[in-house]
Amino acid sequence: MLYYFIVVDISANFGAKYSYIQISGFDLTPQILSTMTYSRSDNSPLDRIALLISLYFPPEPGGGATTAWNRALILSKIGYSVYVLCGFPSYPTGRVNGEEYKGKFFYLERMENFTLIRLRLLPIESKGLLKRFILFINFVFLSLIWLPKILRISINTELVYALAPNFFSCLIGFIYSKATKSFFIYEVSAFWPEELVAFRVNLYFILLYAGKFFVRIAYILPDMIIVISELAGEYVNKTYKPKVLVYPLAIGVEPSRYHLSSKEISRKELIEKNVLPKFLENKFIVLYSGVLSKVTNVENLILAASKIKNETDIAFLIIGEGEEKAKLEQMRRHDKISNLILLPFQASVFVPRIIAAADVCVVPLSDEPIYETTVPTKFYDYLACHKPQIGICAGELARLIESNNIGVTVKSGDIDKLVETILYLKNSPSTIQLMTQNSARVLKNFTLDNLASKFDNVLKKEIINKKLN
């Protein structure tokens, strides 16, 4: 994975006491730097400061970093100068790459319109419940240790937006909002401890009971709660009954990130750059790109690939990393699945072309009921590239796919139905074309410009209500 850096000295901006700090523009995605534009509300002053708290941020892969990037963009679009409190880029391996980070424990850098305040975490792989818990506690601890310095950098903060990790970021955000007397937003992008059910952890019910006690406290702290879907909003209101507004804000997508090109051109370019093997050039490609975990349940695709491994014109392309990867590799070797390609995460600059190179894209989710409230970031990535989707899911995601006729959904574990769906789409170009057209139409509802405009109106009302009360 290659990264490109532009390093500039910013001592004039932050004052002499920060003269030793350098800011680097982290160009993981040259497309963004060269083509992305930011539209803001004309009546929004640009000197308003928002502090976004997220353990994950690009160039890290995964939905957490993508969500944080999109939230930072939305805050920028509605007129805030955005500061992001995050970790050094090390997800999921725990290893920090980049010469500029060596020997640093606190680092500032500039990425697009954002100022990133990075903290060095323990070099622990984000794998398993215990290791994740240690990383989360580490992030909380460092955020509090560095609080005085961070507040001097993000001076006059008016809005604190806590995103990730859940609950832990809420504690950090509450403390920062009190220290700055800011409006405090807490985003519940995933439900913990409920989602522990997917990890099959020991003493799950004890952890669930104890966890819900602490989570109820988290729902008391913010001035506004954000969720990622309508169904998630209903769950929060019914289960926790917060006294503040629960606003569903889709993760959305920035279409300008996605340079749309034909399937044929994309495949040719990726093969020339040795990203994809040449034998994929004329295959019907079924793509999954993302984290390989118990939540994403990619095992469904491996089983489907095994069932039709003799269909030589179909190829399954899985791109990602995670705790389930070794298991998936073992399944591939054991069943001798020659039509399945497993690749590591690719540089973000290639992601739009990889999606464009596919015929259909897959969004798999755990079949546990709590995940029915979830709409993963990859859904929006696929939508931005106008790709038909196979949702191995239920709930909100299934509703979006089926009601808009942008794909087909199947239940997790129903491998025969999944195989049938893949073969049907392969042999039905007219259906593929219709779903492609529908995806382009539906995309307009989830652009960050559209989401930012609606969010801005709601946020202004909530801020005014807080001041009046």
C-alpha cells in the first residue's frame, strides 16, 4: 500500500510554541485532492470550530474511517472548521506506517480542509474483544492526558461530535464539550453491547446487562444523538428513551470521489497496474470489499463459490483484512475453490476502479436481529459506482435494496438462494442495466450535499433550543 505525503511547516499558524510540529497532507486518494469540492451554506461563518472525535480516520480502511471522513465533510459543508481527534493510522494491524510518525506520540497534520490531531495508541491489532477494549481505553486515556494541549489547538470549539468508538467516545466528547461549553453530539453508529452477540463471547448476558447500564448513561450526556438509519432511531427511542432528539443521518457518500469508468476500462487499468490478475478480464465478477469479521459474515460467499466452482466464467473477488481471513483462506484451500480470489486491502485510489470492474457487489451482514438497523458504508460505495447489489441481510439494508430495485436480497445461510441469485444476474443483462440505472437515481438521496443541507437545518434548531433552555 503506497502513501504520498506533502509536508509543510505551520508554525506561523499555530504560534511559536508549535514550531516543532509539522503538518502533512496525507494523500491516500489523489482523486479527492484533485477533484473534490466543498459547498457550504452561504450564511455559515467559516471560523466556527467543530471537534470530531473518532479513533479511526483515513488513510485507515474500513467503515469506521469512512464514516468519520464523511462526517467531517458534512461539518465542513455546513460551515465549520473541522478538527479531528483520532489515532495514528494503524487499523487493523496496529502497525503505524510512515516516516513522519516515527518517534512521535502526538502529531498534527492537514488533510484537505481538516486539521488532524493524532495520538499514538498501543501497537495492538484490532482483533478480538479484549484487544479492542484495551485500544478503546487507551484512546480515552490519551485523549484526557492531552486535553489541555488539544484545547489550545482547537480553541473556541463550538461543537463536539463524538463518533467512535461507541460509548468511549461519548465519555471523551462529554468532557470536551463541558470544557469548551460546546453543543455536544453523540453518534451511535453501532449498538454496543448488543452487537457482542455476533462475537459469541463468554458471559455474553452478563456483559450485555452490565454494558446496557453504562450505555444508558451515555444516552443522557449529549445534546443530540445521531444514528445511521430510521430503524436505528426507532430502536434507540424504544429501548433507551433519551430526552434529546434522535436524528437519523445516513452515512452517505461523496460522488466526486468516484471517477466512473466502464467495467472494461477499469479492468484493463487494474490489470496493467497488477492490482487484479489478468484472468479476471472476461469473468463475471462478484465483489466483496471490506472488513472480514464475524459481523460481515463473508463465509456465505465462500460457500457459494464452492458450490459453483465449476462455473469457469464466474469469479468471486474478496478484498479485505480481518480476524476471519485465515478461516476463509483455509476454506478456499480445503475445497480447492479456484474461482475465488482473496486480496488484501488496496490503496483507496484503486477502490472506485475495483468496484467499477465488478459486475455485482455483495453486502453481507450477520443475521443477528440487532444488525437489521445497520447500513454499512460499502452499500454507499457500491451505490456511488451504480453497481447492482446482493444483500445478504434483513432489516433496513434489505428495505433499501428491494424498495429501490437496486439489487436482490437473500437470507444469511441460504447458499442455494445466493447461488441462484448470482446465476440469475449473470444471465440477465437487462436486469443488471435496470439496477444500474436505479442506483444512479437513488444515489441523489444519499449525497453528502443533500444530507448536509437537511442536517444543517435540524442542527441550527437544536442549538437554538439549547440556548433558550
